[in-house]
Amino acid sequence: MSPIDKLFGVFSLGGPVVAILFVMSVLALGVTLYKLWQFSASGVGRHKVLSESLDAWDSGDRERARARLGQSRSYLAPLLATAMNAPDQPGLEGRLDAEAGLALAGLERGFRFLDTVAQLAPLLGLFGTVLGMIEAFRSLQTAGTSVDPSLLAGGIWVALLTTAVGLAVAMPTSMILAWFESRTARERVFADKALRTVLAPGQTEPLAAQRHA
């Protein structure tokens, strides 16, 4: 039996609930792959060059700081370049904070969907189980006095199939979401530290400890 035939077999046993869970899992996988690409393209977690630029700026070496910043591929580089080129501009700090918040919000786009999948998938699985149990007991009632124990056992394991599928979708989605959120939280701390270093140089400790390979 081919994998496709097995998949359709699961659909036929679990009914529409399993089909819905399968669609949700495919969408969650698509969002996960997109977020991985976005994080990689934005340089999330890779701030070695950027940290070297900030260290140079903090120590007063403006030329080296700008040179190293130009080599950074981080999404924060344009914001820090603006801060370095106009550090005394009125209202710049608030503007840069807002821009950094907007950039981080872009990194968090899609998290709400993954959270919805992680919370809704077990409930859908439980809903399918309840429907399956209702159908199993209805079959027993129809059978009357000639009750076959295998009829009830078969109905129960088919009903529990939807719960298993729901948990199989929810658990990895929840772990992936937690990993994305932890990376974004670290980015938020680093972005705030970087902006404060540029706007108030010489008042912070070197950022070498925050460098990432």
C-alpha cells in the first residue's frame, strides 16, 4: 500500500476532522518554513559584525564602526546607520524605537496562526473523538441484544484516532512557536541595547558577550 493510500485510509477512518487537521498541519508547516527563511534572510541571531561595529562606536572609533556596519546584513543595520549619521537629531530616539518595533513585529508575523493551530488542534481532535464515540454507541444501540464487543472496541479506537492526530499536530507546532518566540525575545533585547549604544556611546559595557556566530 502506497503512502497516499495510507493517508486516504486515515482520512476515511477519521472523517472530516482528520482532513481539517491535515490541512492545518500543512499550513503550519508552510508558515514555519517561511519564518525560517525570513529569520535567515534578516540575519536574526547573527550579529557578530554588527556587534563589532557597536564596540568600535562605543570606544569612539567612528570610521571603523561605520565600515563594519556597512558589512552587516542584519535588519538592524539601516536603523543603526541612521542613528550614527544623525545622533543629535531631535526625536530620533523615539523614531528609531518605533522603527525597531515595526521590524520586530514583522518577525513576529505568523506567530498568531501557529498559536491558533497549537491550541485548536487538540480541541478538534477531542471533538472528533466525541463524535466517534457517539457513533460507536449508536451502532451498539442499533445492534440491540446481539452486541459484538469488537464493534465497540473498533469504534473506540477509530474515535481516538482524531485525538492522536490532533496532538501530533499541536505538539510540534507548540515547540516551534516557543523557539521562534525565544529568538524574537532575544532580538528585542539586542535591538534595544544596540540603539542605546549608538545614541549614548561610552555609557555601556562592550557588546562582545552578545556576539553570535
